[in-house]
Amino acid sequence: MITIALSKGRIFEETVPLLAAAGIHPAEDPESSRKLIVGTNRDDVRLVIVRATDVPTYVQYGAADLGIAGYDVLLEHGGAGLYQPLDLEIAQCRLMVAVREGYDYFGAVKQGARLRVATKYVAAAREHFAQKGVHVDLIKLYGSMELAPLVGLADAIVDLVSTGSTLKANHLVAVEHVLDVSSRLVVNQAALKLKRAKLQPIIDAFAQAGHHRAHAASL
Ligand code: ADP
Ligand code: MG
């Protein structure tokens, strides 16, 4: 049995065409079925639907052979036990520093102020501000980071941005780029050795589908 860990929403939706390229078709839509284990047209392939941040953990411990996780999530996890053969270039966004409209971020940084920064991405944020030499106190949050600067919990947030409409709706502005994010394929290192004959064709199909997409986008 090959088990693939995926999260619902954008990653699942953008993974369906990659699975199709590997001849794998989910039997159900996890969005509507509520099932956590979803079968496919192949009796030897199943999907497990987990929280995005839990995907690397399932793969690390071998509960799933393959998984698809955002680079943001992989940086926080650390990548232990995971082979990361492919950037699938799906679920693309940017990790950014954002502040309330009118807050003078660069002025505060210039003065050497110690900033309070709220984020779900503590590891990536710590690395970013250390490189910039900016002094920060990091406050770990699990969601709705946009609220923190509005109620005085933090001076800034580090969050994922794609269109910027969530920031705008909350009177926040992005002031600094931290890193580009897209989702990657992760593979359990032991499974890759033991189940290579079954895993390699799936990995190859994902790679091919990715190249086709990248090519189409450049036309
Ligand atoms: P959760 O709500 O469980 O944190 P999301 O579905 O919001 O998970 O995000 C899952 C993954 O999708 C993230 O880890 C990130 O890599 C990617 N992602 C998050 N927000 C965006 C976005 N606005 N645009 C594109 N990709 C995103
Ligand atoms: Mg979300």
C-alpha cells in the first residue's frame, strides 16, 4: 500500500492534476466527504487527509510514504527523516513582514527598537530578523495573525501573502519579503528504499506534470 498525506483546500485542489498525471484518481472529494482516509482508483494507493502542518510528521514517521507540504511548513518542521525531491510549484505565495497602515516599520528598525512580531512561522521569522540584525520578540500564534497588530498584541506579523486582499481588508501593509513559498513533495526515506518500484513512477509523473505546467506558463 502507498499512502499519500495531503491537506484539504488549496493543496488538495492543486494536487489533483498531479495525481491524475500519475494515473491516480481520488474516489471522493475530502472537502465534502469528511473521510480522513480516501481511496483511489488504485487499490494500492490511498490518501490521508491531515492538517497542513501535520503532513511532514506523518511522512517522517512513515505513516504516509509521500506527502505534499508548503515550504513554510517544512521550514518549521525542520525536515528530519524527509527526502524532498521536488518543488511542485503549486500553492505559491510569499512569506512577508506586515504592519498596520501608517506604522513606520523602517523607522523603528533604524532606531534599533525591539519589535514584537506575531507569527505562526517562528523558525523562519527568527532566521529572517537575525540576518537583518533586527531585534524581535516573537509571539507564536496558530492563525489569524492579521488581528495581532490591530489590537496591540504585536508591532508586526510574519504571514503568507498571495493577493494581499486579507492584509488590505485589515488595514495592514506588507513591508518586507521573507521568502517565496510553494509546495514540495516529501518522501519517507525508508519507504523510498523499500517501496522504490512503486514510488519512483509516481515521483516521476509528478516531476513531468510540473515541467509541463512550468513550460505552459512560460509560453
Ligand atoms: P492552514 O489553514 O491549515 O494553515 P492553509 O490551507 O491556509 O492551511 O495553507 C496550507 C498551505 O498552503 C500553507 O502551508 C502554504 O504553503 C500554502 N498557502 C497558504 N496560504 C496561501 C495563499 N494565500 N496562497 C497560496 N498558497 C498558500
Ligand atoms: Mg489558512
